[in-house]
Amino acid sequence: MAVEHGFIVLGDVSGYGEFIAKTELDHSREILAELLSTLCDCAPGRLSVAQLEGDAVFWLCGEDAPELVDLLEQKFVEYHRRLRFMTIATTCPCRACASVGALTLKFVVHNGSWFRQRVAGNDHFVGDDLVIAHRLLKNSVPSHEYILLTDVALRALATEGATPHEEHVEHHGVIRCGYIDLSALRIRALTEHTDHLGRGEAQWLDERELPVPIARARDVVSQDALGGWRGEHFQLLEGPEGSGDHGAADSLTAGVEAAHTLARKGARGSDLGQEMHCHHEGDVELMRVVRIDREAGRSRVTFHIFGGRDAFYLTEILSETPTGSRIELRVAWEPIDDPKSRVSDAIMGLLKGDLDRLAAGCGR
């Protein structure tokens, strides 16, 4: 086999050893699987997963990776965003579910060479540089969450601003490195609005009376979807009442190829945190469910929609009325507390058309 060259990247869920020792195995393993899946799903195709190694992901990529640090920072934010949704979504009182927020994340990046070989039908990777990268997972960096890059990786990426650091690795001596502390970056994962928009917060709102029972309205919404943001590009995440997961998995899967989308499931098997990525005209738009509440006679779903040129929150309320049902849309531009921001005319036009088509569909 030919020698391969490039970047060796390790993402390690720190604190998992103590976590699994002190919590229930059935739930702790499910939690780890969801977190590792989140790391693997972020920015697919830009890093190649070589192996899963217990509580760590081992990636490889070629020499041409100028945005590697930005990509790892993106993965870090998505990891903590998923942790946040997992914490919100769980109703289980077990120790594993209660302490999931304590799991941290660190990365090690090295640049070097390796051999790929097939053993018992599986790819295995060998090389001195792989040993160095793995040994660096145990280090003296004064932080719990960081990207630790060897000197050779720093030079290859032309990364500036890393704090100089050294580690002694057995059989290799002193390895010069630099690290980027990520702890402050966690704030980005916690600033996403996760409440339904109140009428006073909405910068634009509109509603329609529907001459059908709420169950029928839900069917129309689920089958036809709303146009614009979800009918044209996305599958709506609301489904018929009493369907368990309300058709979310089916609606996310249906039309994925036609709409050029990528779907990601919600946290802990719920709808919360579900995502739909839409790729079109060179832009990537993302719709994430950030809050969902269903009760008898009423359902509320709030989406965060961003990417491309737009970033806004949309709360959709479907409620029962004496004469049928009502759907209300509330929209606020991001950030919602910025008095200078306003909903664009294009978005308002799309959403008005959505409501008109929905009302017409319910009238048939």
C-alpha cells in the first residue's frame, strides 16, 4: 500500500470514563452514541472518519485543509448545541441523563504520514505519526476543551494565535505544540433562542382561520407542507395528532433527494433539535426545531432558520377554535432583541403565500 499524507485528527469526549463508571450503562452508551454521531454528521464529506475508538472519533484528511480549525470549532459548537437539546429533551431521572452536560470535548491535530492496510476485511492504519497523535490525547493542557495542534500541523495550516505548549511523548521526546482554548466558544451554542416567540416579540405575525377541525388541519399541514421555506425546500416536522413522533422521521426522509437536503434526527429520539439542511444555488440553509410543545387542542413549534442571506425564528401555532381551527405564524429576525432588525419583505411575502395556500387547502 502507498504511504498517505495529510492531517490526523482526533476528537475525544472527555470525562466519559468517570461518566460511565458512575452512571447506568444502558443510557450512558446511548448518550455516547448520539454524541459521536453528532460529531460524525457535522460537515460531512470534509473529514473522513477512519475509525471510532471508544469515546473518540479518528478522522483523516488530505494536505489541502485550510479551514480545518474553523471546521473543528464548528463541530465543537454543534456538539454543545446537541448536549443542550439532549438535556432539555430528557425526562429520565437516571444519573446518566441528569449528568450528560458534564461531558466535554477536545481535539488533537497532527500532520504526517500513515499506511492503510486491510485486516479481516477492515481498514487499519499504522504509522509513527498516528502514535504521536494518540499519545497527545493524554496531556497537560490547562483546559478541558481545546484544539491541540503539533508544530508541524500549525505550520501546515498557517494557524496563528495558538498558545505555545510542549508535551513529552515516550520514545519521541519533546513535541512542540500550540493549543486553542475553546471554552469561550461554548457560549455560541447556548445563545440560540429556545423559547416560543410571544406576540410582543414577533416582528411580523399573521394568522388564518381554518374551517376544519384541528386534526384535519394537521393533516393538510403535514401532507402539503407550507410553501417557501418548508414546502419548496424542507419537509414540515409536524405530523398527524396521535402518531407518536408525529411523522417527523417520515417527513424528514421523504423528499430528501428531490430537495437536495440532509436530515438530522432530534435529541434523545425526540423532535427537539431536528434539522434539515437544504443545498441550493450554492447556499446552505438550515432549519432546526428549537422548541416543540403539543397538548390537547394546541401545538406550538419554533424553528431557527438560517444560512444563505437569512436568519430568523419562526413560531407556528395551531389551535382548536369553536368553528374549526386557527394557524398563526410569528417571526422575529435574529437577534430577536435587536430593534434595528426587521423581517424582510421577501420572507413576509413567502409566509403570507404559505398561509393562503394552507387556508385554500383546508377549504377543499
